[in-house]
Amino acid sequence: MVPPCSFCSRQAYADAVLPNLGSIQVYVCKSHFISEKCSFREGGAELIMAEAPTFNTEADELLQDFESFLREEGADGDVIVQ
């Protein structure tokens, strides 16, 4: 998960250095990266959101069937599957 910008609530663009405040390391969105004259920190880079994991649809269908069965049988509460 990509963290929010240290200045606003937008998704961070980079793990960067803020030179105007003594080279503090911050997460910044693209507009704050430019406006605050940031640079990439040593070892830092543009942050990239990974693709969401795909789920096994057959397993999802089995879980839904199981949850339906429990509801029909009158089970109370949430079903926890590990």
C-alpha cells in the first residue's frame, strides 16, 4: 500500500528528501515533489502501487456456498475461515 503524502491526503508519489528543511525524508505526492523542490532520497524512488492480488474464484465460490449453508442452518455471527 502506498502511503499518503506528508503534506496532503493524496497518494504519495515518492519517498523523497525535502532540502528546505534540512534534508528531511518525506512521502510526497507529485505536485508537492515539484513545488517543494524535493529530490529522491538515497535508495528512494517513485512509489508504485502493486496490482491487487487475484483470488481463486473456485475457492471464493466454495466459501460463499459454505457461508450460505451456515446461514440456512441458523449459525449466528461471522464465519472465520483460516
